[in-house]
Amino acid sequence: AWSSQHTKKECVDACQAERIPFGPVATIKDVVESEQFNERGFFTEVEHPVYGKTKFPGRPYLMSETPFRIERAAPLLGADTEEVLGSLLGYSEEQIRQLSTEQTK
């Protein structure tokens, strides 16, 4: 009942002042709008084939010799199926076509 009458920040501040172990639960909106995350460049804008330019979580920490980069958005469902079946698993084009035909039956 007490917490419903106060903002999230007020609850955190009051509990910390009393040395009560307490932390807020952040919503996605809280995280995306976080001054701390945005100031440190945590989010990376990536062109998504359906949603256009979209913010994605970026580097979890900074490393001097292996810089972080996102080359593309995550693939859409099924976008890499042929590559995985062919290149990685060694299926022939005919086998891939047969699997595709069986899937649509």
C-alpha cells in the first residue's frame, strides 16, 4: 500500500536512506530512456527490414583492443535457413527443396 502512493524513485530513495536492500524493476521504456545507458552509448541504431531504424542493445562493456560493432539486425524468421542447411549442415539444394516442400504440406 505504501509503495503505491510513491514514485519508483521515491521508494528507492526512502529504502536506501533506511539501509533497506531494495532496487527498482526497470521497464523496457526505463532502460531505453536511461540517462546512464544513453550517455555511455549502450544502444546502437540498426536498420531493421521491417521496423526501419531501431535501437538495439549494444556493447555490454568497453574493450580497447576488440571494439564492439553490430553489422546488421537479427535475421527474420527463416532468413538464414538455406545457408544453415547448405553451408553448415551440408544439405544439397535438392534436399533443401524437398524439406521445404514437406514443410508446406
